[in-house]
Amino acid sequence: MRNELLAAFKNAPWPVLLLDAAGTGLRANIAATQLLGPAAASGSAHMATFWMYDGSATPETALSQWTRAPTPVITLPLRIRGGQSLRGQAWICAWLRDQERFFLLQFPPSLPQQSADAQGPAPGLENLLQFARTIALDFNNALTALLARTSLRLTQLAENHPIRQELLGIEQAAARAAEIAHEPSS
């Protein structure tokens, strides 16, 4: 598995883990390592290392059940750095690559506030706003690169080049997306 897959999340302020179908942690970003401990960054730690078994399901069973009935958010019982237990929500997605299944787990910024021992309040609005700001910034950075490269290619192409119209369409769509990203939400 190439490092670029998790590179976009490397400095994300929320923990992100890349797992294979067996539940082995292939990659972890900095925030995941801080939350779960150095084993998360080893590239070979099984999810059972961080899974606080509460009698409900093993990591493999949970991933298998999720594959049969996927939902965007799952609740996980975790053992975090220092041996504390944590029951929190994670965003999850899966994909196949070369006939192998992989899972990307993202833990929202509110995860450390919800321990298994004490029911904490629902995620605060400030955490959600910070998460939205982070996504908008990353989206804007990607759009800036897309617009810059498209504009550069357009200046290098002759007026009658066959892909010029396609590049103009890409440039217009990216510019519109940038406008949308900057519009205040209603």
C-alpha cells in the first residue's frame, strides 16, 4: 500500500487509520498515534490492540458486519493510550484494490470527550465548525492546485487545440467550486 493514500490525512487534527480486511492497521496519522499510542504507527498492529472487547464483537466481525450493511458512521469501543477505554464514533469507508478490501477509519474531533465510563455531551458546535473549516481549507488547496495547473496548460495550448474546450470546462467548474467553498452557509 502506497504512502500517498494516507498522505492527505497526515497532519489532520483528527485520528485516521487505514486497515486491511483482517483489521491490521497499515497506516496511522499523527493524531491516531497520539490517541492510540505508538503501536498504531507500526504498520502491523492488529485492530484488536486498540479494540476494547466488550463482549459484542471482535474487530474482524465488526468489519465483516459493516461490509454486509455499510453505514457512514460506526461506534467503536477503543483502548487508547494510557489504558483508558473509549466508546466513540468513527467515519468509515471501504474500497477494493487489486481484489483486496481496505478500510479508512476517521475519528471525529469530539472522540476524546466521550469515554466509556462517563457519558459525555454530544459533540460541541465548535468541534464541528473546526472540522468543517479543516475540510474547506483542504478542499480549497486542492482547487487552487487544479486551477493553477489548468490555467497554465491553457496558456501553453494553441487556440484550436482539441482539448482546449475540455480544459476550459474544467477551469470553469473548479472556479465555481471555489466560489461555493467561499460562500457563507445559510
